[in-house]
Amino acid sequence: MLDDTKFQYCPRCGQSTLIKNDNQSLLCSSCHFLYYHSTAAAVVGIIEFENKLVLTRRAREPQKGLFSLPGGFVSYQESLEDALRRELKEELNLDVIEPPVYFSSHWGNYFFRDVLYYSVISYFLIKIWQTENLKAGDDVESFQLVKPNELDHDSLAFEPDRVILERYCRFRKCS
């Protein structure tokens, strides 16, 4: 756990007396503060347009330059659907009008600024009818439309996207 977070000092008392409590928590032996490195919730959109999917090219680390399905982390006091709507607006200027349809979930690790975050990722299906208003924003360099069966899985930034897209192709019978 200390290796995952790189924490050296207790956030309550400031002492360098953090010790491993269990696989998910640290304990300060000075003030007994208990920190749980909880799972982060993330949402991702599987955006369908005319038998193609929208992939985004990452503009920032981690995995800058590689492709991913669009999405991000859920903020405090935000539902999964609201987080997905917010992320897709920020990343693609996409207004999600119809309710996203839950598809599947998977777990992942996200290493950012020397901290390893453990996440559970909820994937939602979203059908769009036009792409004229889409534009890359936030941490997206560009986007492209790809037929699921022509997708280069080695160009994907994150393993959970690979797993879910394989599941998606079995579900949609991609050929």
C-alpha cells in the first residue's frame, strides 16, 4: 500500500509513522488515523454511430497518444450517468440526451503522478445519430470512428477497454 500511494506522512498529524494496516489501508502509529485507499469509480461510453465506435486519442499521460473509449472518474455527489454525461461533454462536446444503457463493468489500475489508483469501471452504450458537433476537448487530442472488428487492440491505452471491447464484439457479433 505504501508503494501504491507513495505516502510518507500522516495526513492528520504529519508524522512519518504510517504503517500497512491491511491490503487496502494505512495506519498512523502516532495518532491512529486510518486511511483506506478505496476503489475509484469510473465511467466509459461505448459510443455507436453507423456500425462504428468513437475512440479518443489521449492528449495527456498516462498513455498519451494511445486510444481509449471516452470517459473518466466519477466526482463526489455525482451519479454514474451524470458523470458520463459530463465527461462526454468535456471530451467530445457530446450532449447525451437519451439515458445511457449500462453494458458491463471491469476493474483497472490507473497510475497517475506516482499514485496507483484502483478503479471499477462502468461501461455504458450510447447511440448517436450524427457526428458533426463532435470535437476533441479536455484531455482528448482527437477522435476517430472505427469498426469494432477492425480495431487494433494494441493501440488501446487501457487493458479494461480491450476486455470490454472483446465482450462487446461477442455481444454484437462483430465480424
